[in-house]
Amino acid sequence: MTLLRRNWPWLVALAVLLAFPFLFYDWTRGRHSGFALTLMSEIGVMAIFALSYNMLLGQAGLLSFGHAVLFGLGAYCAAHTVNLVKAGTIWLPTELVPLAGGLGGLFFGFVLGWLVTKQRATAFAMITLGLGELVSAAALMFMGFFGGESGITIDRVMDTSLLGVRYTSPWQVYCLVLGWAFVAAVLMRLQMQTPLGRMANATRDNFERAQFVGYDPRRVRWMQFTLAGFFAGIGGGLYVLIYEIVTFDTVSAVKSANALLAVYIGGAGAFFGPILGTIVVVLLQSGVSLLSNAWLLYVGVLFIVMVMYAPVGLVGLIGMHTPIWRMGRLRELLLPYLRALPPALILFLGFVLLVELASFTTIGAAQGKRFAIAGRTIDTTSPVPWAIALAALALGAFWLRREARAFRLRWDGLMEEAKRQAGAP
């Protein structure tokens, strides 16, 4: 019962995630939304990938530009394993295919980690960048393992399931992804509390002192890199089961950038930050990309804004309110937030309108598309919509700047009072 009480948030989250797809269930036809299930499965895979990346960036302070190498190589290993099972060469339950990807990621993490962890800081980042480009080039050259541009295809229906499930439907695949995502997340959470996890934090915070007390920081980095490869490989194995194909783009710099974006936007200092960042990034990629050709620009602007104004990430922003909440004064920030909402909304709408006008003037015109709002076509060659966008941008920025000053004064006052109460006997 004590164990159940301690872990009830995990159980509630699992129940919510199992029930969430039914919000998009087609009750008339009796089937789930394939798009919603695939999107949520992608979030589950990317959450594992981002959490494994956070083992390097958040725990050990290692900025990697080639983490997708471990994800992609794990995916290739899982794909070859599935094809061997289909050929009757080996026997493996479908549920354990992600474990094959994890072992592949573990192996390559051990081998490649021996090289990249010889350095740290900027040198480590540059080596991982070069390693990522090297593997991306190799994926197009060595056809036997990588399959070239066409990649490796599989058929996930193997009839070797321990549960008697054929995994022919997106719902069955989603349940498998969700189960592995929870197992991997729990294991990575526990790893943070192990001596290795603590020493990874120590080498991140004070490299010289960790070395002085007798630990080998390079070995700590190597072991952390290897374990990160294991969990990234699990994500790669699940990726193969979802899409039934793995290509060279799974080891590309773009995939590594997705992990970096998710961790930084969500917050590298907290365990659940990468999960929140993953949800934001995947929704931007899969949702906003359907609405706008300029979705990459929005992702880039969001990243810049987070770096400039919220380097602690979204989870860090939420955590900053904890001292005020503990002293019961959080409601005093409600009015300042509401006052800042209209100018922020005007600024946002002005920016979006300006970006979309520019997009439809160039890319949209080449594709023969028309810019329409609420069914009304907007003439992108007319100066009127451009003037409206610029006016909204200027008005929102000026208004928000004024509200931000007032909010800052109120925030500083509450934080000072929280510090006084915390220091009181």
C-alpha cells in the first residue's frame, strides 16, 4: 500500500494516457483515429529519446549534436532483428523488439562513447557533431546494414507475441509504445538516484572537485553515454515498429536537433521537462506543419525566446511559482497575468500574420495557394494586411512591455516576502 501511495501519479498518468485516445474515437464506425494514435505514439517515442538525451545534457552537462546516431543505430538493429525473426533465423517476441534496439544502442554507445568522452564541453560537442555527419554519410554508402536511401523495411506482424497480439492496428502499437515509455521513464528516473547518476551531476557541476576526490570523470561520462545509448536505442526500436521502416534520416542532425529542442524548451534541469518539451515540439511538427509552410520558423523563434527569456525551460517557469504558492499568495499573480494576456495575444497574432503574409507571398505563390482567413481571401500584394500586421506587432510589443514592468515589480515583491518567510525561525 505504501508503494502504491508513493507511485500514484504514475498510475494516474498511465490511466489518463490510455483513456485519452478515446476522445478521438469514432463511435459510429467503432474505430480509433489513426492520426491521433500515431501522433501520440510519436510523442511516446520522442519522450524516451529526449529523456535519454537529458541523461547527457541535464545530468552530465554534455551537449551532444549527434545523439540521433544512437537512436538511429538502435532502430537499424531492431529492424534487422525483426527481419531475422520473419525469416525464421531467430525467435523473439514482438514485445521485446525495442529491447533489441536498446542493446544495439548500448553497444554503439559503448564503442562510440570510448571516443567522444575523451573530451568534454565544447570539444565533446564538436566531436559528436562530426560523428553524426560521419554516420549519416555512412548510411548512404553501406547498403548491407543501412539499406541506402530506401532504408530497411519490416513487417511488424510476426505472430510471436507473448500476449497473443498481432499489432495490426495503431491502438495495439500505441499500447506497446506506452508500456515501454513508462518502463524506460521509470528506469531513467531511478538511474538519476544511483551513484552513477549522482556522480554525473558532480562532474557536471564541478569537474575538478570530482576528480580531486578520486573519481574518474571520463569514465563517468563514458558510462553515462553508454546508458543513454541504451534508452535511445529503445526509442529507435519503437520507431521501427510504428512506421515499419528506418532510413538514414533517423541518424541525421535534424533528429538530434529535435531532442535538443525538446530538452531545452521543456527544461533540462527537471526530469519531466523533456517530456513536456517533447509534447510541444511534436505538436508543432505534426500539427502546425499541416497549417503553415513556415512551421520551422515558429519552432526556431520559440527556441530563441526560451533561450533569451526562460533558460530554465517550461518546467522551470512552473517551478519558479512554488515559493509563492507555498505561502498562499499565488492568486495575487492572477490579475497581472490576465492583464498581460491581451497584449501578448495581439503581439502573437501580429507576428503570425506577418509570417504568413511573407510565406504566401513566396512559397504559397509558387504552390498556387491562396491566403484565407475565415473563408475570406487576403491579397498578400496589398499594403493593408501588412500594415495591420506591423501595427499589431508594434502595439502588442509596446503594451506588453508596460505590463511586464508592473508584473516584474509585483513578482519581485512576492519573491522577497517568500525569501523572508523561508529564512524566518
